[in-house]
Amino acid sequence: MKEKQYDLEERLLDYAANIIRLVERLPDTRAGNHVAGQLLRCGTSPLPNHGEAQAAESRKDFVHKFSICLKELRESRRWLRLARRVPLVKLPTEFDPLLEETEALNKIFATSIRTAKRNVEDSSLTSNSTVRARGSGLPLNVER
């Protein structure tokens, strides 16, 4: 049996799709529409920003783009918590799986940023090392 390979892009694609599905179930009220719009923006943003990070022009650019992903995930967490608290759907527990995935993605990005920052510092010692996108193993085109 072949093990499933970890793919952050697929995970972010699933996350964005789940955000969209949830947003579509929010009520058509002033509060529901406001939260839906905010959550739609920040909850789908990590996917394309991760793509931008894979094409980073430098290690610092990679860290910056991953930092944007982390910022958007942190914002998503707050909107999800608010929508659950109100609650904006009949069963507030509907938010729990998305909140759990948000926390997991937050940890992945925070750890990746720490590692990448450490690599930026280490790159001054070795200038010919290859930078690889975490989870994909693909080399990044990076200028040092």
C-alpha cells in the first residue's frame, strides 16, 4: 500500500473549498454577509499566497509570502470563532473541523517560517545550497 504523500497545496485547496462551502451557508443578514465576505477573503487567501511563495525570488521573499499566509490564517481563526460564538449557523459545532484545520495550518506555517528564517541566516555561511518548498520537495528559484 502506498503512503499518502503530504501535499500542502492540496491541503490548502481543501481548506479554501471548505471555507467557501461554509460561507455559502451563512445567513443573508447584515452580520452574516459581513462575516462571509471577510472570511471568504482571508480563508481563501493562503492558497494563492502559498503558490506565490513557491515562486519566491529570494529566501526573504519566501518568508514574507509565508508570513502573509500565516496572517490570513490567524484572521480566519478569529472570524470563525466569532461566527461560532454568535452563532451564525444552527449548529455552531459546524465550525469545529475548520477551526481545528486552521490551528493545524497555523502551526505548519509558523514552523516553516521559523525554519526558513533560520535558513536565511545560515545562507550567509553557504551560498550554493538549494532551497526547497516544504511539502513539495520542489526547488525554488532563489537568488541570494
